[in-house]
Amino acid sequence: MNKIAFGQFVNTNSIIHKMDARIKIIGTILFMITIFLVPTNNFYLLGALLVFALILILLTKVQLSKYLKSLKSIVFLLVFAFVFQVIFRNNGTVIYIHYFKFTWNNIVVASFIAAIYLLIRKYLPMKFIFFVLTTVLIIYILGLPMHGAILNQNTIKLSIYEEGLISGSFIILRVLTLILFTTILTLTTKPTELNNAIESLLKPLELLHIKTSVFAMMVSIALRFIPTLFLEADKILKAQASRGVDFNEGNLKAKVVQIISLLVPMFVVSFKKADELAIAMEARGYIPGEKRTKLNEMKLQFSDFIWLFIFVGIFTTYILLRIL
Amino acid sequence: MDINFQHVNFKYDKKQKINTLNDINLTISKENEFITILGHTGSGKSTLVQLMNALILPTSGSLTIFNQEIKQKRNQPLKEIRKRIGLVFQFPEYQLFEETVLKDIMFGPVNFGLNMEQAKQQALDTAKLIGISDDLLERAPFNLSGGQKRKVAIAGILASNPDILIFDEPTVGLDPKGKKELLSLLDKIHKETHKTIIIITHDMNIVANYSNRSIVLKEGNIVFDGKPIDLFNNKTMLQSMNLDLPYISRVAENLKAAGKINYKSVPLTLDELYDCITGDLNE
């Protein structure tokens, strides 16, 4: 029934799962900094980090498909960054030059392909791959020596430099490693654990009289109520649909009414729930900012210190390599 | 028939292994039926009535509502169905949102294509029928009491003048007086207009006193569809479905066990019990 699975947590009870969440957060932050400490275009040092990430991934025992899923969302960004690096780098060794020839024949064929792509796009699986393939094909066709009236006398050229390729790949690898480390954190840590860990890590702020526990409570309540509010919204949506609201159609005025008919009841329900929750919390003795005991007290194990030692060790090694 | 289920299956999620509703075969007429739908929490009652209003679409099988085949795709015209079948959700007071009670009651009729004047007239008539006093009509719905809000929400559905009325546990959270008022109102509508009324309920007394047909769901299957009296007379079936007898029938059972009265068919209402007792005395 609960369609909205919150977070990406997958429980395999591996040693990474058992690691203290605070150590995991510290580790992730250290690795993020380390990744950017790697000197530009130093593939060995970055590769070493990637290998370390892969070892951690194997240790988590989570299916690789889960990691691929999280990478999928940034494929576009990666390709975009790569293409820009390749196109706009214009110094160093040239490895390939592509001359555009804008003749009538070229343009007609290229437009034809673009039109076909736009028509069948809806039915294609893996749209993104087809998009890249079509773009490459069109660029290739525009370079073919075809007959026909030449529109543009000045040939436009696209030069690809070795440095562009190298730095493009380096950027891809860097972002990839970064995403893998953060994915390890989110796949192996429950949202509540994460929240508790952040609360614990922010403890020093209490010296400045900032009540971190209150913020942590707010975050955990917000997370807890997202699925509940989704269910409520679904109910209200259906109730209004049965009163003749058609959420698929209508002009601007009708749309406004539709949204109001959803929003107003949502506000009413949220306030009501908030009120009830506040009373229930008070009845059970919750006082904002007071000291509370925890059901699962976070305690550092011996293994956590080993992990911390490894993380800090890698971090300092990279700092030293950077300085020396 | 006006609502026709043929081998309808329904799943909320393709990955779901067991159907939420399994092989549903059901026909409902728009006239002269007072149906109660019974079953445990999670047995698929609410899902079934949402299908009847085409709020959700069947996963497989054929569902026809007022001669319109409900397909498994979006963007089909469903407004007419929603107009002709009024569905009142559980706790309908949460759907109120307009500034005044009158506007909220008018919301449905306006959506279904009436002009402002007609909608207002319909809303006023419905308010009168349901017993919402005139001084409430210009107030904000959020300031009303729980029972009044429920009345306004129900009026919002009735005002569209649907052919079939469906209620998902309409009496939950009402006090005994409000409960009785609502049920006698439904009974009155049923008797005067002969419109079919469908109620989801856990209350056997509603089943016994008002309905002329009962549908029992168990784990997504229809396990009983027939007259309430046939359901209550079959003790083993009742037990297998975890259902109780109405209060009156329980009293009658105890009297019978004590040897005070005798009957073939268990009395369901006070009148029937009365007849049963006086009949015995007369003999």
C-alpha cells in the first residue's frame, strides 16, 4: 500500500551497514574533499580512489543495479560536461578535425533524420542513448562531401584535441567516484540513523546555544510525514475527482480551482495532524531542547576506529601527495 | 445492468503478487437496490467502490458502467460516470475547501456543467433535504462541528443528483443521534426516489435494518452476494467470514436457546422479533 519508499536504504546487514553512521558521514565528507585534492588529470590517484570505492561497494553486498540506478540520474550531466570539454578545448595536440559542409543535400538528409528521430522518440527505450547517437549521426552527415549548392563558403570546423578528451574523461571519473561514495552512504544508512548521526555531529553547536536536538526532531518528523501526506493527498485528489474535478484538463482558471481544491484540504489535514502530534508528544513528556535518552544509543565500536583510521589515513596521504 | 463487473482483477502495483481484488463478477442496477458491502479491513471494499466510480481503473477484466466500457487507459471521458455515481468517501469532511458552505455544496454541480443559478437551486434543495439550516449556508465550512461538516460534505455529493449513491463507512465518528439521522435520510432517499444506495459498513444493524442485498468480501474475493437474511441464517458461513449477528438477532437467539420462542428464519429487526414473540403467544 505504501508506494512511496523513503530513502534508498537496502538492508543487507554488511559490515558497512554496521559501521557507525557518524563515521560514515565523516568518511564521505573526507572522500569528497580527497577527490578534489587529486591533481588535475592524475588518473592514477583518482583511479586508486575509485578502486577503494568499488571495494567498499563489494563490502556492502547491495546489488550493483542499485548503484547503477543512482548513476543513471547524472548520466546526462556527465555527457554534457564531457562534450563541453571536448568542444571548447582548443590548445594542444589535435587528433581529429571535422569540417562542416552546409550543402543543400547535407541539410536535407540531416533534417530528415532529425524528423524521424522526433517522430519515433516516444516509443524508444533508453531515449538518451538514441539522442546521442542521432546527434553524432547528424554531425557526421553534415561533414560528408555531398553535391549541391554550398550555402556557407566559410567552412566551420570542429577540432578535437587530445587534452580535451583527457580532461573530459577526468571530469567524468571524478564525478562518478563522488556519486559512488555518497550512494554508499545513502544505501547503507537508514534516514533516521543519518538524522541521529547529524544531530550527534552537530553537538558542538550547542555551545553556541543552538538547540540541535530540536532541529533533528523537526527533520525526522518531516521525513516521517512525507508518505502520510502523500496518502492524504491521494485521498483528497480522489474525493475531488468524484465531485467532478478533472485534473487532466481545463483552462488556467479551472486549473487554479483544481489546485485550491487540493491545497486547502491538505493544509487543513496537515495542521490537524501537526496539532494531534504535538499533543501526543507533550502527553509523553517531550519538552523541546530538554535532554532525552535514546533507544539506540550510538556507541563507537573498535571496528569504527579502524575505519576512521583508514579514512583519515587516505585523506592525509592525498594531502601529503598534493603538498609534496 | 448499470454497473457490470466481469472477471475484474485489480492491483495497485504491477509488482504486487496477490490481486487486491480478484475475479470480481457483479451486477448492480440503478434502481431499488440497497446494498451493504461487508468485510474486514484490507479486504478490498474501498477499492471495489472506487472502481465503480472509475477513480481507479481495472487491471484486467471488463468493467461497464452505464453502458460505457472502462478501459485500462488514461484520458477517457469519465465525468458522466462520476456525475451519475456519487461516491462519498470515509471522513468526507476533509474534502471541504470553499469559503462558504453553500459554495462548497455547489462545487460538484458546477463541475458537472450546471450554470450558477441551477447549481445554487440544487444546493439549496439538497441543504433543505439533508437538514442544513439556512443560517449555516453562508458560514465557512471549517468552523462547523464534525457532524455538520459531514452533512455538508454529503450534501456536496447529493447536490449533483447522482443515480447511484455510494458511501464508504458514512457513520464512523458520528454520535448515535447523527448516525440515526443519516441512516434514516438515506432510507428516505431510497424509498422516495428508488435510487440504488451502496454502503460500506461494519455495523450489522445497518445491514439488517436497511439493506436488501449484502456483498461480503474476503481477501479481495466476493464470498457472499445475496439477501442479508440468507447470510444471517447461515451460522457457519457467518463464522467463517468473522461476522456478527445484529443485536436483535442475538437477543432472539438467546430467547430461542432458553426455549422461549421458536423461529425458522432468524429475526433481524425489532418488528420481526416482536412478531416472533407475539406470534408465539397467540398460538
